[in-house]
Amino acid sequence: MKQGTPARPRAPGALMRAIRFLGGHKRTTAIAYSALIVATLAQLVVPVLVQNMIDTVTLASQTGGDIRTAEGLVFNAAGLILLFALLRGAFSFVQAFMAETTSQGLAFDLRNAIFAKIQRLSFSYYDRNQTGQLMIRATDDVERLRTFIAQGLVLAASSFLLLTGALIILAFTNLRLTFVVMPLLPIALALFIFFGRVSQPLFAVVQERLSALNTILQENLAGLKVVRAFAREPYEEQRFDVAATNLMAQQLRINQVFSFLFPVIFLVAQLGQVAILYFGGRQILGGTLELGGYQKFSLYLTYVFVPLGQLGFIITLVAQASASARRIFEVLDAQSEIEDKPGALPLPLLNGRVEFRNVTFRYLGTGDPVLKEVSFVAEPGQTIALLGATGSGKTTIINLLPRFYDASEGAVLIDGHDVRDVTLDSLRSQIGIVLQETNLFSGTVRDNIAFGRPEATEAEVEAAARAAAAHSFIAAMPEGYQTKVGERGVTLSGGQKQRIAIARALLLDPRLLILDDSTSSVDLQTEATIQQALDTLMEGRTSVVIAQRISTVLRADQILVLDQGRIAAAGTHAELMEHSPIYAEIYHSQLVKETNL
Amino acid sequence: MMMGGPGGPGRMLNTETERPKRVGVTLARFWVYFRPWWYAVVLTMILLVLSTVMQVLTPGLIGQAVDCYLLPNATACWYGTVDPAATFEDRAAGLGVIVLLLTGLFVGGSLLQGLAFYSMNWAGQRALRRLREDTFAQIHRLSLGFYTRNEAGNIMSRITSDTDTIQQVLGFALLSVVSGIMGIVFTMSAMLFANVPYALVSLSIVPLMAWATFYFSGEARKAFRKSRREMGSVNAGLQESISGAREVQAFSREAESIEAFRRANAANRDANVRAASFTSALNPVLEALGYVAIAIVVVVGSLSLLRNQPLFGTTVISVGLIFAFIQYVQRFNQPIQQIAVLWTNIQSAIAGGERIFGLLDEQPEIVDAPDAVVLPQIKGQVVFEEVQVAYQTGTLVLKGVSFVTKPGQMVAIVGPTGAGKTTIINLIPRFYDVLKGRVTIDGYDVRNVTAASLRSQIGIVLQDAFLFSDTVMNNIRYGRLEATDEEVIAAAQLASAHAFIERLPDGYQTVLGERGGGLSQGQRQLIAIARAALANPRILILDEATSSVDTRTERMIQQAFDQLLEGRTSFVIAHRLSTIRNADLVLMVKDGQIVERGTHEQLLALRGDYYALYMSQFHGEEEPQAA
């Protein structure tokens, strides 16, 4: 079994990949950037407009006598600037709004992609990764990336445009002075690259340390009672303090870099201004430059320096967004080791013959095998009961059938098809599963029962619930089958959840059934009800059952006694009672007898 | 002026915004966190004032260069009269001096800005760390009752997102707002100093700018409130998909759940786009108003000039003043735009602070009494005297429960769900307080001793074993932090956990997934039992601790328990007859009261509630020979 530990995507590449997602939003991107070009180039007109006002006022003040003409000139100039304000405002708005819209679309795409990926990742991925970590990627990291697309990228584009436009105007105004400014650009570029390189890993570490801090927080909230029961508050506080201090230290490291970076970038721009004053001044004194020409030049100089000043901000956004993009693509690129083979065929309608052929399994591909060369055959309609201690491999056998994991060696066959050769959908949709721990999803009770068959009718849902002995407690709930459950709804007890899971499996009417008949955390009356429901469920289907109850064992066509990953004994109840001392011992001392007759 | 910073303006428009209610109080409480580093805050302010002054000086200096040296007919400047006959070298040298001065100002100004940024963050990050630590400590101070009223997930997201919002504002935003305000004050004073009525007319646009800021950020706030709700569904969907991945895959429901997520996600996107229409409008509107201000300056100034009419009785506006005011207005607009954009940010930071302080103000119901003593080494006599406990709603959960246990006794508590069994055991480590009556251990009322000394002598194994994402070794060691590896392994052996731990990929050093992921429920339970065994408590509480392990494992645990329970007082909520039969005292709880008590045999002989329960539930469980 090859494990999907993906190579870490390179950060700049990851950011480029994220930007390529804009391809899915061509229209809004095009509008945003067209508006951006107009709005940015319009900025270059501002000095002309202001100069025009100054000239108008000067001219008007010199037009002796004719006040009306002079006032007319002033009003015209003022009108012009108001018109400009209106147009530039409109284009700026369109640009900002469209860029936001695009970025929201991109975030939407990324979240959907992450969600879809999470749905399809194999179970071993969840054994290795924490919910909190995945959540941070889908929310915080996506938001950072979105911010970059909405603002950072736009800012970079407009800065570049402004810089280029201003330089062209400067070159036409005074080529010699322009050459004085030019050396600033490579310096600024070098700074940009240097600080980008330095700060990007720093931001990645911040995200890591923030996750670590949040993990402690989350664990302490979830394990509140344990912490208190052991009076470990001081220990946990100390652990948290260490994490908080680590995070702070990293923030301060970034702080150091930026306390240096920002002044340096501004200084570069300001020193450019000083250089122009000195060299331009010497040209004026030497008679090769008019004062007016110098003033016009220095007006446009601002448009070179403002974008340079934005560099620091752009660097921050690029660095944060690259770190986040890399973390997002780590999830999106994670290889799910359980995937449809190329050319996998749908599994035909099941008869229900199950075969394990020399199956060995190791978690995460390493360590001692938890299953060692397990072989058995279940004919259609048979019940296989799995017995054994915790950790003997019962759950693993159950997990291999719907291909939640792949066998490390050997093969699992259903109706003669290797489960790895058929499509996951066709395989899993024909297997009904009732687990010991049942997760309910936000939605109504009805939705949860119809989980495997959303199109089921109300009558079918209710019939399944009745057969699962769930109808009476559902009917007693405030809104019956329409009662909301899950994260934001009514909390159900363990026993109620389990009955809903049974109803869910019944509704699916599968040929092959996998179940864990141990009933956890319910009182005894409920346990008896659940037992009956399970018996109904198993009738006439191939069932692989982790058995706790004598009735299951007595009825089983084959009992597999597992011990440390091996089949220690196999056979029917009668056979085993005769030949297997381990089984006889388990039978006499440990199985729970039926309580309701 | 600084243009950006880590978490600078880029993140500001989209942070969820909320209007703070008690700004003054909240700011004062923030200050408490800054107070230990007040000198850094004062230093920052001094540095900011100095660098702003330097910034204000530079345009004047450039003007001097033009006036003194570059104008052919320059006659007067700041240090006296210029000789019109000065040579090229003289003028170039003078220009050189000014250029050097400018360089000095720029270098100095940058240095000061860098230092201000550094010292602000230095203090800010320290304040934030302390705020985080206080919040964390508060989590454990609050009693369990708080968490039944408030969902842990909500508290979590409140703490993380609120501190994040504050963090965003602390460094850059605060600095640029402060330096922006200084810039505005300087410019305003200069304008008012030059000509009061002209300044007032030029500034007449400012109230409009303020209105625009309030209007757009108010509308955006409303839109963001909706987006926040939608974001809640997005997060819930994600959370479910991660924790319920097994079910989703088992039922091949990927396509449907992706579709459902897509809908929640789309609703969130649409709410955000709506909010964006307001946030995107703010800046262009303010910029346009800035141009309107220029137009006003020019028109009003020129009319006064042309008509030779003084403005409200002051002097006639001169050409020079119009030019100066055009510059002032331009210099004025930039910080206003910046502050306006940061405004929503600062508001949400204050609102976030308000929520965090709200959490910090929450009064823990269970606190050590001022004169609480350290509970000495106990023998383990637990006495309940007429104990009553009520829910928040006032309904009584326990209606006068009394019992006495001798040290070393094993007490089994049986009864239907909701009878109050868990409530009884929660009172012993004082997770909740009684309404009436009292709970004593060795004669000490649990309310009169420190919680730490009480709980450290009580071992608890809960129904839902909680494990940390750490190594198996450290998870067991949680019971007694100073235990050696050998002691940990011995405890694991006692709890029958050693065998399966050895088979894990890295043995005791295997790092467990979240909440013990990768282990079966039974295995997790065994580790939790080993943890309690290691703590070596005098009193042991088992809350249906063996309900989720298979019967064979349960028997092994039972044997471990028999050793573990030896000489300790123990309370067991059990569903299995074998446990109950071993108990020295069985308490039959029904409807918040102990209805029957005694040994198993005594209770059977009573032929009451216990007998009925036994007949319906346990009878079949018994060994034929034992019956």
C-alpha cells in the first residue's frame, strides 16, 4: 500500500496555480481589470488637472477687468475636475466590486474543491490529519488567498501600471533625469524578491503555530472533564502558554523583518526624490533645465514612488497568500490511496458471496500487521460472526469490505470481483453498514434515515424506522420525522442514534450487511429493543457481524474467532463447542444472552 | 506614511464587522493589557510624533531649495538674503547642503517609523499573548454548567476569530490611524492658522466624508452579519464532512453532500458579494469627495480673489494661499481615506474584545472558598447528606440523597436513564455544587477544600474516553505527570492495554490521531483506564466505563479493576450484573432519589424496584450454576 504523503507543493508555484483558478471567472476578471486599467491611467491625469486649475487661477488673476471670463474659466476647470471625480469614482468602484466578486467566486471554487476532496479522501488520511488542521485550511487559508486575489493582485497590477505609465511620461519630459530614477527600480525589485523569500516561510510558521495553539484550545474544550478530573489545569495552562509564547515569538520575528522592510522601501523612494532635487537642481543652475520643467517632472515622480511604497504591502500579501496556497494545495493534491482504478467496472447486482483470500493488513503501511493471512468465504445469505478481543482485528475486517482501506497483501473478493477492480460507488451502494458509533448529519430525522436513499418515500422511511424500533421515539419528538438533528438540532442518545443507523441500513435493503452488534451506552431496555431490530435487519442477507450476543452467534453459519489478527478457530457453534476450547470459554463466560423473549 | 504591514489593509474590508456597544469600557480594559508595557506605548507615541514632524518639515525644505537657489531672481529665504550674483558653485553647494539635510530627515524619519512599528508590535503581541492566556485559563475556571449552556464549538470560534481580529488591528491599523490623525491635525492647524473662514469652507466636505464612512460601513456590517451566519453553515458542513466521512463514503453520498455544501457555500458567497458592493463603494466615494474639496477650494478662493471680496471679513484670498490650500486638501484626503477603510476593522476588533471580556467576566460557579484548605491524604469515606441538586430551570435532579460509604467500599449505582446516577458521581469531585445538603469526604465538605487537592485524589474514567493527540505514553502519563516510563507501562499492563499498545506501529510512542483516532473505542477506554490507574487515586469513579468494550476485554478490565479497586473507595455506574454482584453497596436510584439500598442479595430479597429490574434485565446473564 503506497501512502499518499504528497511532496510539498512549491510556494510560488502554488500561488500561480491559485491565480489560474481565475480562468473560471473570465467575465468578471476581464471587467475588473479593464476598469482597473482605466481607473489607474486616469490617475496619471490628476497632475494635469491640478496644474490646469493652478494655471487657470493664475491666468484669471492676471486677466485684468473681465471678471466674467475669468470666473467662467475657473468654473470650467472646477467642472472638469468634478466630471473627472465622477468617472474615476465609477471606474474605481467597478474595479473594486468586480475584483471582490471574482475573489468570492474563487474562494467558492476552492472551498468546494476542498470539500469534495475531503469527501473522497481515504480513511488513512483521517488517521493522520486533524480536523482542526483541515478546517483551518478550508476557512482561514482560503480567506487569505481570497484577500490576495481581491486586493493584493489588483494592487500589484495597478502599481505596475502606474509605475510604467509614470516612467513613460517622465522619459518624455526629461530623459536625463529619468535615468537618475531608473536605478531605483532594480533595487526595489531586489528588495521585493529578498523580503518575499525571507517572509514567506515566516508566515508559514505562523500558520503552523496558530494551528498548534488552536489544537490545544480545541482539545481542552472537548476534553474539559478529563482535564478537570485529573486537576491538570496548571499543566494545560503551561502547555498553552508555551504555544502562545511560540506564536508571539514568530509574530515578533515577522515584526522585526517588517520594521526594517517598510522604512527601507520608503527610504529608497524618498532618496530618489532627493537625487532628483540635486541633479535636477544642478541642471537648472547649469541652464539646461527650466524650473517649470523640473516642477512638472517632480509631479509625476510621485507616481513612481507611490507604487514603490506599496511594495511592502504587496510583499506581505504575496507571502501570506503563497503560504496559504501551498497549504490548500497540499490538501487538494493529497493522493487518496483508495480510488477507482482506471477502467474500473461497476459491480453488478450482488449475490452476496464474500471471500477473504490470504489478507494481511497494516495500518499506515507500517508496523505489525493487524490482520495476518486471513481467509474465509461467506456464501450468499450466510451470517459470519466475528469474535475476539479488542484489537484482534474484527473492525479491520469490516473496514476492508467497503474498501475503506486496501489490504496490504492478499485480496478481498465480492461475488468473485476483487473490490479494488470495481468502482467505489457501485461497491459501497450495495453494502449496508451499522457502526457502533453513529454520526448524524445536520438535517431532519427523515433526511438521516434516507441518507443512503434520498428519494425514498415517507412510507418507506417510516417502515424502516418501525422495523428498527425507532418509530416510537421519533414520533414522540416535537416535529416527528421533521425534527432537526445534528450539530444544530436535537441531541439524540447513543441508543437512538444506533437505531437510526439501523433504519438507514434497512431502507437501503442491501444484499451485504456489515454490522457491529455491540450496543454501547444505552440502558438495558433500549439494548433489548436494539437487539430485536438488528435481528430483523440481518434476515436473508449476507452479514458480517462483530458479535456480542449469543443469539447472533447461535444463528451464524460461520463463527470466526480472531486472536491477534489471525483466525484462531472457525466453524459453527456446534463445531466450535466441540473442538475449540477458546470458543467454549468465550461462549460460557462472555457472551451476552438475550434478555427479552 | 506607512502603506501596509503584516495583516495590513488587505484584510480589513472583509473581516466580519460588528458595532461595539461599550467602547470606552472596552478600550479601558484593553489598556489594562498594555499597561505592563506602557513605556513601549509611550515610546511609540513619541516616535510617531517625531516622524510626523519630520514628514511635515520636508516639503518646506524642498520649497527652500527652490526659493533660495533655483529661482534666478531669488532674493530671500530662511537664513537671510541671497546674493543674486552667487556663482554656480555657490548655489550648487547650498543645494547640496539642503539635499544632505533632506537625506538626514528621510533617514531619520524612516528609522523612527521602523522603531515605532517595532515597539507597537512588541507591546501589542505581548498584550495579546496575555489576553489569550487569560482566556484559556478562564475556560478551566468556568464550571461545567457553563458548557451545558454554551456550545464548546461556539466558544472556540469566538476565541480564535476574535483574537485574530484584534491581532489584525493591533499592529499596522492602529499605527496608521494614529499617524493619520496626527497628519490631519497638523494639516488642519496649518489651514486654520492661514485663514479661518477659508479653512472652514474647505473642510465643509469632511462631515460628508464621515457620513459616507458611517453609511457604507453600516450597510456592510449588516451584510457581513448575514455572511457570518452563512459562514456558520459552511463551517458546520465542513466539520460534519470530516467527522462523518465514514458514513458519507459508506453510503456513497459524496455527490449529494457536495451539492449541499455547495449551496451553503454559494449563500455565503452571495452574502459576501453583497457586502462587497458597500465596501467597494467607500473608497471611490471618498476619493471623489476629495476632488470636490479641491474644486471648492479653487472656486471659493478664486471668486474671493477675482471679486476682491474678503471671505467673512478676513483678508482677500491670495493666489499663493489658493495654491497652498490645494496642497493641504490633497494631503488631508489620504489619511481620511485610510482611516475610513480601517474604521470597520477597528470596530470589529473592539466588538471582538467586548465578547472576549464578556467571557472573562463570566463568573465561575465553582470556585475555591477563600478559606479553602488543602485536603489531606484521604482514607475515602464519602458521605452524602440530604443532597439536592437543581438544573438551571429549577427542576430538582436529586431530591434529597443520603448515603454513607466506608473507606475501601465499592458502591454500584443502578437505575434507569435520567434517574440522576451521573449527577451523583459528578458531585464527588465537585463538578457541580449542591443546592441543599452537603457532600463530605473524610468529614471535609467538598466546598471547603481546594478543587486541585480534592480532584487529584479522585480517579475518573468517563463513558466517552477522551484522548489527546499525543503519544500513547503521554496520554497515560496524564494521570501522573512525573511517572516514569516503567510506571506507565505497569499501569497499561494493569489495564490490559499493554498488549495492543505493543502492536501499534511505534508502540508507546505512537502518536494518536485526534481524540484517539485510529484506535477502537474499547482501546481508547483501556488507555483511559490505564491513565486512572497511574494516578493511584483513593477514590475511583467509573461512569459506565466498560460499556463500549467487548465482553472478553471487559472481563480483563474487570480483573484489572478488582486489583485497582482493592483498598479504594469506588463508585461504579454499571449495566453489567457481574459488576453489581461484587459491590459492597448497591444504590437503586429512581427519579432523583435512592429508593433501595443494600447488597445485591438484600435488594433481591426486597422484591422491589431492583428485583423488577433484575428480573427483566439481568436474569439471563447469570451463569446457570450461579442461579
